[in-house]
Amino acid sequence: MSVIMIRAKVQPERTTDLEAAVKQLFTALHDIQPQGIRYGSCRLTDGTTYMILLEIEEGFENPLPGLAEFQQFQAALRGLLAEPPITEPLTVIGTYRLF
């Protein structure tokens, strides 16, 4: 299992736009139901920083880059972010129904 955390800071005046884009992406993901991933997005307490967790199951390639809806989401992010996102691989040492 591979788990990646992405943190992104959004321009304060663009948080509503980001959340609308995230909801649109997740609606598409629920419709498409790509296999081999678990994916979640959360807003942190500062109100402008968002955290994404992506788990890619063993034996699967990340299907997100190949989805038109994800590509559209990525394109929309360019105008919303206050600074470049930070991507970090995580090492899971314990989990209960999260991953």
C-alpha cells in the first residue's frame, strides 16, 4: 500500500471555488468508481489549507491522472492555490479502517 499526503494552501478568497471543485471531483469519482484507491480531502482549521490523503492499493496504478475529471480539477487548482502544494509519501504504521 502506498499512501500520499498532499497539503495545499488556497488563496483565502478562492476557498469556496476550491470546495466546489472538490465536490464536483468527488461526485465524478463516486460515479466512475475507480478501483485500487482511497481518496479523501479535508480542510484544516486555518480555513485555507487543505489536506488530501491518497492510498493506492498494492498491484494498482494510480487511475486519477487518466481521468478527465481529475485533469480538469488539476487545471482549476492552478488559479486557486496561494503557493505550490507539498506532496509527501507516508509510512503507515497502524490503522483501523482508515487505510
